[in-house]
Amino acid sequence: MTSPAFLAHILIVDDDRALAELLADYLRHESYSVETVHDGTAALARLGASGPRPDLLILDVMMPGLDGLETLRELRRKHPLPVIMLSARGEPVDRVIGLELGADDYLAKPCLPRELLARVRARLRTAAGSAPLDSVEAGPLRIETLTRTALLHSQPLDLTGAEFSLLMALATRPGQVVDKAVLTREGLGREIERFDRAVDVHISRLRRKLADAAPDAPAIDAVRGLGYQLIVGKTAAPSAT
């Protein structure tokens, strides 16, 4: 008997076992391979285990013991895989904290499984990359699209999936102002929402990483009311956005 061809492997981390299984069953029905664990410690152990790693992580914020934010903080030290966070707390500050820690997307609970599926598809499409170029160069920055690696003076940058995609969207248009709606679509794999600050948070993190990596790294300038542009030959500096 031929094994089914799964679209991707997803790890769900949620202490609500009934909800985790509900979401897992829904995603399995859509041809994803899914496994569940129910606390942050188990999630980190799974990611550290040998064998194939998940292609995407769905991570609940409010869990006993090691909560979702602490789990995210730990996993981002080693793992760049896309992370979608779920939280029963829909406060904007919670969303910002999650994004600042390296989450790629954030959904408030309860969420419709169909909406989560759309976010999963978007994140996996973005992670897979859609640029036809093998590489893009902007000054000392080189982006390898096939391996989704960004190199500054030949040294790899530690970027999340969303940060890489945003950098790619800017680097393919050096000196041009890229609208936030375009950055949201190409960098986060979804349409921009009202009062959406996700791109701003990711760009702020990306700026800091570029500035910390090299003084002559390309800079990302904000153009008020329009978007962002990548400037080559200007000293990068951290900036709150």
C-alpha cells in the first residue's frame, strides 16, 4: 500500500488536549501530517530529537509550566521554523510580544479551523519561497533563495522565516519604498489587516539583527505613511518602529 503524500509536517503544542486533537484532525483531513504535544518542555524535546523536524509549529501561549512565550524564546535560539501562536488573550500587547520574540503569525482563540488552515498554508508558502532568482545581493548582503539563507560578509544571519521573507521582499527592490500591504503579503503570506503592526515588529527585529551583524550592513528606512526601503551604503542602526 502506498503511503500518503503529506503536504508538510506540523507540530501542535497546546495543553487543551481536546482542542489540539480537533485542530490536528482538521489539518490531517487537509493532507498534513500532524502530531501534538501538550507543554513547552515536550515541544522543545521534540524539536531537539533526532529525525525529521516539523515544518511548522502551532504554539499556544497560555500553558502551565513553560508557557508559549518562554518556549518560543528558547526554540528561537536554534530553530528558524515558522511559528503560529494561539492565545485566548487577544490583547494587542500579547501579539506584539509574541512577534518580537520571533513568532511569524498570531491568532486569537477561539479561532476557526478554516482560518488557521489559511494561515498555515500562507506560512508554508512563504517558507518555501517563491522568488525565481537563485540569489540576491545588496552590498555586503547576499540572499540565497533556494536554501533561504541570508549572508552578511559571508556570515549567516540568524533570521526567522518571516524576517527572511521581509528581507527578501526589500532586497529585490533596493532603494524602492515597499508598501506595508506588499510586505505583509510577501513577507507574512497574508493580507494586511486594520491596525496591523506585524510588519513593523518584524522590521524592528530585522533592523537590530543587521546592525548587530556589521556596521556597514544595509539599512532599512521607514517612510512614514508609505512603507519601508532597503538602503545600501548607509550605516544600519537599530530603530523603534
